Amino acid sequence: MIDLQGVQRRYPTRHGDVTVLKGVDFNIRPGERVGIVGRNGAGKSTMVRLLSGAEKPDAGNITRSMSVSWPLAFSGGFQGTLTGLDNLRFICRIYGKNWRDHVDYIQEFTELGRFLNEPLKTYSSGMRSRLAFALSMVIDFDCFLIDEIMAVGDHRFHERCRIELFEKRAHHAMVIVSHDASYVRSVCSRISVLENGYLHNFDDLDQAYEFYYRPEIALA
């Protein structure tokens, strides 16, 4: 389980501190799919960084009893001077996996060909994201974080990613963060709406959808 209690996060600006999250309560249990929706600048990416452990809250507590992935398709934590294959070795060493067991899968899924033996700094953003997604699948996380996009590329590659994540790993917990409430409603069992620093939790998907798209917010 991942449990947030009274979590606050603020950032310094030229005009003083800005509080992005104000006493947020949130939890996800094993096997759940929970969506977090919010408009641009609402603090969705801050939530992802806190859930993953990349940042710590200024106040409140975060308790984790599940392993949590990095945001899918995020490659910022990889070493650009290493090849794609070397990054596979590096990630597997951190998580105690035998990298040789996963080379064929990475080659087949990413379709990077000879670029798997080239430094990441030579990759396009799409190539880096495909590798990052595939490496996320290699590590058997208890909870996957999906920030805005599940994957990049054409429709065929999107479908392959959907199968890998939502079908083959359907028993894993997932936190899906997006501004698209319709998509989140289609894949999640419950939704939380992030607005003005507060997280409004809903068990009823229709209530969450109506709250998010209520007229006074849509016109804001």
C-alpha cells in the first residue's frame, strides 16, 4: 500500500514560496488502478515525484509498502553516455535482475535495432521513451506510475504498450495521472481530482467526472 497523509509541497519563486499541494490525503492498495486528474499546472507531476520518492514532502507523511516504478516513458534518470544495452545492465544491477534474461525482450519490444548499442545521447526523444517503457516492464514493480502519456510512437506501438501494461500486468497497482478525465475514467476504478492544491477523492467515477468538468471549472 502507498499512503499519503496531510502531504504538503511548496516551491520557492521570485515572489515567494508557492504551495502546490495543501494537506493531500491519498492511498492506493495492491492491484488498484487509481487516476489523478487535473489541469495544467495543478500539481500532477509533483504528485508523481512524491509517489515515486524522487521528492520529499515539506509536511505530512508518505508510507510505502509496495515498490514503485519511475514514470513510464520517463528517461531522465538514465545515463546518456551509456548505450541502451548498458543502461539495461545498469538498471538490472540496481534491482537485482540478470540483464541477460531480458536482452531479447528489450530488442524485440523497442525495435531499436543497432541503436541499442549506441549511446542514449544519440537517441530521439521517442527512442528514449520506448527504451524507458520497456525497461519499466523488465522490473516487476508492485505499482506503476503513468504520467500523462503511456507511450510514444504510432498506433501499433501504443497498442503493444497497452497490452503489456493493462493486460499482462493487470494485477499490478497503477496510478494514472492525466488532464484527460475521459481516458482515466475508462481504465481506472476510482479517480481523484487535483485542484487549487487540494486532492478531492471519489469512489464514484461519474461523480469525479462531473466534478472535474463542472461549468465554473471548465470556464476558468
